[in-house]
Amino acid sequence: MPTLAWVSGIPGFQFSNAAEEPLPASVEVNGKRVALTWELKPDLGRADRHHVVFVYETATPHLRLSWEWLARADFGPVEHRITVENLGADEIWLPMIDSLRLQLRWSPNRKLQYLYVEKGADTPSPVGTHIGAIPVGYQWTGKSSTYAFPQKDEAREIIPAEFVFNADDPQAGWLAGIEFSGRTRISLSRNGDSVTSVLGLNPEPGPFRTRLAPGDKFETPTVFFGAFSGGPDGAANQLRPWVRAVLGNPATWKDPEYPLTVNNSWGGGMQIDEKLALRMIDDSKQLGLEMFHVDAGWFRGVGDWYPNPEKFPHGLAFIADAAHKQGLRFGLWVDWAQAALDTQPGALNARDSKVRDWLVTDLAPEWKPEEFKGQTVDMGVRAAQDYLAKEVNRIVTDYHLDMLEHDGYLVAQGCVRDDHPHAPPNRSTMKVVHDSGFDFVVASSSTDVSYHAVRAYYDIYAQTRRAHPGLIFEICNDGGRMVDFGSAAHGDYFSITDTYDPLSNRRAFYDTSYMLPAAMLESYVEKWPTPRPENFLYMLRSGMMGWVTIMMDTSAWTAEQHEAARQAIALYKQKLRPLIRDARLYHVSTRPDGVHWDAIQYWDPVRKQGVLYAFRGSIEDEENHVFVLEGLDDAKRYRLHFQDGSSQDTVIAGKHLMKEGLAVHLSHPFSSELVFIEEAEASDSAR
């Protein structure tokens, strides 16, 4: 059986994997359990410095298993997956195969810690980023899916990754995660001198099994595994550029305007129409924004993704072309996997016999869709996948899109059908839960339903990307429920929460920026009380640490607010965006609570430039705060520029900034400052 034999060269942290990854012991064929005897096939494998594959076969039934490790970059983690191919003539049923099992030796007397972060789904929780001890006897499981609805007494879902590290300097350890959007889990436990972690599909509710027809392949979710030092920010500053280099779309990162500045129509809710859209396009141009994004409300009905002729008498392409004439890109919200009750040509009608068979559950006779939510189809069904792929291509082509946002519950994770590609549910334990306007099926087959639907979703987006190589994909999925590494490999940026006030935006960004590149993390800036100019900038900047989307009626701003926003957007494009794209990021404060001060620091050692985003909370008597900076050279001096003039510009030694800290003064609660940092010339004076 294969093992991962790897030793870290990081000082103070050396380990090798003691766990064998067991090959499947048996499968089900024609209703009977058949034991498997695996034989290594050296001639079918390969090994070089970037790629290792061990191949095993079993004769009865004839199966081939590939055990693979891949290094797609010269830095950061390596990736692992297991593939099983059915070379025989009979359909088989595979049991659960974990993606990776780690068992690492660690003295019971040495302290160990771990970090994981929650998804910002719905609204960020009061905790969000979890850093805790791993004492002997400790057990933890983190789960992820496309729905992020915790059942009663369950923890919130996580972005599927873990950092595990030595509690003492140099805080070295390992990072591991799952590149899949379906139902997955990571478990971590410590017993005696052993630390065990298991990553892969979620086996609950079980028992899991998946169908493998003759000629088909089953592939475990790809996982990544690597080592780091420097604690959580050390891990994050290794992981983020690796995600960009290995998982990200190269064409997107070559775009000099990425991440874009956007004006979104949802500030007016479902009331968007041609007149309002054209007015917003004009205002977007005046503000210096780069894309106009039509949100929900433009369509004839749910599942009927054609423009409402009463709202858009000239169609959507007319709006897109108007944006293009102003030098703007055009984006569109679509929940393209939802069926409803519209009967016009082109609508995905849930009462149609063909479509009804694609749904994850039968609908009651009195069922009606909500304003922009219907019922999810199971795109794991080949006919449904083919239909949806054509529909997505039609939408992109006909409406002249530069960006496609998908929302809602796109990927099924439970289904009552016996005749879909996934395993049939155990009806004695199956239940249908109604939540947020949808019927969700919870059954023994849920993980397999999710597995097939996610693979189909990836295929649809890969096909769309090939047909439209410049298209940008926003992963919304009801606001932050599908924030994961599989989506990062198939989309371009994420809506990281469904709550858009300044505190929620900063909390969601603080959490998610441990795992994913800042440029991929979108904050929607919505209307918020701003009685003072300082409050207005505080609101904007709380959404400007990554991808920024304005989501309010900008025509309602005063002339002073309009000019302040125009200047803030220009500053973002000129000075902040290059750092958001390329710089290292440091969490130099505790997580935002809206009461005390908080901050995020960027530092780019290539440009020798950075910035501190500083935010003051609600407490009246906290006008001053000191932030200890990270990543600088203690032998260098640094020029500090306070963008709003809250303090005089100065030059300070790096040693002082990283030991004593940077003092920031703000006179008013709910205010902010941008402190730009630049390595100074040797002749500059410093203190």
C-alpha cells in the first residue's frame, strides 16, 4: 500500500507520514460484495521531480487505480489524487475512498495549534477565524458543501483547509486543503505521539457508495499538502500566491484591471430597468468604475432567463453595448440551474415532464417559486448538463457578457431520484428540509449527488471558458456559500458574504484572506449611515481591501460624497490594486469587532511598497492605536504617508515599526486611514 514518505527541512519541525493509504478492499458487483487483490504495475507508473504516479490493478473485477502526486509550481504545496477506472464489463459500486490520510509523529509534550476559517455565508459569525490548541485527546471535523446550512447544533461550514503548526517559534507546520466544491470534510485528532488528519469526501450520512459503469473513472477530490513557517500569516503568504499560480485562470491574472471596480444594480433591488441601467452606466463612468453589473430583476421569471420586455424594451444586449461604448464591461446575475413555472419558449418549466425528471425532488401541486428562487435541477444528469451548458452559452453570447455571476443553490447536494447517475437514496432515512425558499434532500446518497453535480458544474464552466476565453466568472452562490479551492480553479472571484455593512465586509475579508488571494475576494458596499465624511470613507474602504463592488444608488450621493468616492476609486486603481494583486498580506490586528481598532497590512518586497488599512471602531475614547507591522526589513528605513493627513508624513526605522509599531490617530469613531509604506533612501532621516 502506498505511503507518503516526506520529511520537512523546516527548523524545529520534522516529520514523516506514518499512515498507509489503504486501497479499496472490496466493491459491489451485481448486488454481491467482491474482495479485491491489488497488484502494483510498475510499467504503467511514472516518476520525475514534478510528478509521481503508482498504478495498481485487480483482475476480478478488472480495475485500475492510480495514486498520484503532482507539483505544478516550484513553490508551495503539492497535489494528490486517486483515480479508479473500471476496465471490466460489469457495473460496480465503489465504497468511500479518502483523498488523503496523514499520520504524523509529534511528541505529546510539545504544543501544537491549528487554524481554520469559516465561510462568510449569510453573515460572518462573531468568531470566523479559529486558532486553537490541539491537546492530546483532541478531535475536530470541519465540513464544506455548496449550501453551508449547518443543521441544529452543528458548526458553521469551513473553507476546506487547515493550518497545523508548532506553537513555539518558528511556528512551523503543514497546510492541507481540498480542491472540490461538493460535500467534503477534514478531520484532525491527536492521540499519544500521533497527529492524524483525513481529507476527502464527507462520508456522512452514510454509507457512501458511487456507481462506476464500464469504462468510467472515479476521481477523489484533489487535495494539496505543504509545509510552512511563520505561523498563520506565513502559511497564508505561501498559499495565496500558489492558488493564483496553480488554480487561477492565467488570462484573468494577466488582465491589468483585475480586480475590477464595479457598480452593481442591487442597490435598487428588483426594480432595475432600462432607464435606471443607463443612468447607472453614466454614473459609473463619472466615478471611474470599470464594470456595470446588472443583478436580479432583469428577467421574465425564474428559470426564464430572457429580459423582461416591459423593463428592457430594447433587450439586454442594448444595455451591454451602452456600457461598452462608455468603456465599461458588462456583467449579469443569473441563477441558471433553477426551474420554475414560466411557460414561455425557452423557460425551464418545472412542470414539463422532461424537466420534472431532472429536479432533485417532486414539487407539491401548490408550489410556487420565490421572487428570484426556484427549484434546483440535478445537473449530474447528462441531459440536464447538456441543456444548462447550452443555456449558459446562449446567455453569454446573446447578452454580450464580460462577466457572469451565478447565484442561488446551483449545485444539488441531495436528490430523491433512483434513476439519476448518483447512488439512490435510502428512503427509510431520507428527509426533505425546506430552508431559504428551497427544498433540500438529506440522504445517504447526498455526497454522491453532490459529487456528480459538482463535476458537471466544473465541466459546464470549462466548456464556457473555452468558448469565451475572456469571460470572468463570479462565484456568489447565495453570498459566500461556495468559497472553496475547487471554485477558485473554475471561477475568478467570490462574493464572500451576503451581509454588506462595513463590519461584515471586514470580518469576511479578514477570515477568507487567510486562504484565498485578496484580489478574488469581493466585498459589496451597501448603503450605511454616513453623517460625517470620515464615515463615508470608512464605509468605502471597508470594501476596498480586495475586489470592490458598489451596491447602492450613487445618484443619491451628495456632490461631496460623489467626489470623495471618485477620488477613492482612482486611488484604488493607481496605488491599492497593485498591492492587492501582488503583495503579501498580514493580519496585524485581532479580528474586527466594530468596537475596537482593526487593520490589514500589505507589503510587496519587490516594489518595496505597502499600505496599512486602519479602522477605528465605536469606542469614544480610543483616538490612538499602535499596530505592529510585519514583513519589513529591520535594517531599512520606511517612508510613511498618511493619505488623509491624520498624522504628519515621516520616516521610521523598520526595526521600530516591527517592534514598537506604527501609531495611528483618528479623531472620530467609524473612521479610517490609509498609511502608505515605502522603503526610504539611505539618506532619509529616521527615528
